[in-house]
Amino acid sequence: MKIRIGIASQTLSLLDEHGGLVKAYSISSSRFGTGERSGSFRTPRGLHVIRAKIGKDRPVNTVFVRRRPTGEIYSAELSEKFPDRDWILTRILWLSGLEPGFNRHGEVDTMKRYIYIHGSPDTAEMGKPGSIGCIRMRNEDLIDLFERVEAGTEVEILESD
């Protein structure tokens, strides 16, 4: 399996070993556009791998902070209590860049920037940029993807499709 993310179409495509489409999902990338530099809050481009899968068997809407479950389950009430939180929910696929000097090492290191594919509140709009660097997905879509891929799966993030 391989993942291809198209920033222009706001789509994540799961591909088989021959490049055939297995399933497509609507996503939300960074509202600040694309870019690799640390602190830019942009979605990094290029070749990556899933470095780690986090959250297996956790309930839908489990809240994560620093890749650890907080013990909270996301709700409208919790959202009202913490209106400025960047919600990372349900599962995390932590990405690591494969291209030294572009998205790996130094000021452009995707993994050190904590760039994930992660779940979002149901109210988060998909199909248009809205994150602060990560790839957001609907929780049910992320669970489906999480079960289909392994750590080490290649992820390519492209400006266009």
C-alpha cells in the first residue's frame, strides 16, 4: 500500500502495490499552504513514511496531546471549555520525511515538526485547508485508513494530484 495526498484536491488516496486506487478520502491540510520549514505551520511536501501508528483500539474522539491520550473524549462541551485547542482525535499516523534537506533533518524535519495524519471533530470542514500543518481526516475515515496501513507505509504529499 501507498498513500498519495493531493493538496489541490484535498484528497488522500490509498493505492495498492500497482498504483491502483483502493480508496479516496477527503482531508484538510494547512490553512497556511505548503512548506517544509519548522514553525511555518504549513503542510510539508514530498516523500514520507508513517513513522508510528498511535491510538489503536482507542475510542472514537479520544483526545491526544503530545501523542498521548489525555483521558478525555471530545464533545461539544469540551470544545466550548477549550475553544482554542487544536484537536487531535481518535488515531495518529506520525509522518517522517525521506528527503534530506527538503523534509528531513535540520529546520525542515517533518517528524520533529510533529506532522501527523489525525482525526478531527465532526464539525471540522474537510475538502478545504484548515489545519496548522497536519493532515486532518474524519474520524471514521482515519480508523479505516489506520487499519489498512502499517508503520513504514510510504506517503507522498503533492501540491497537485
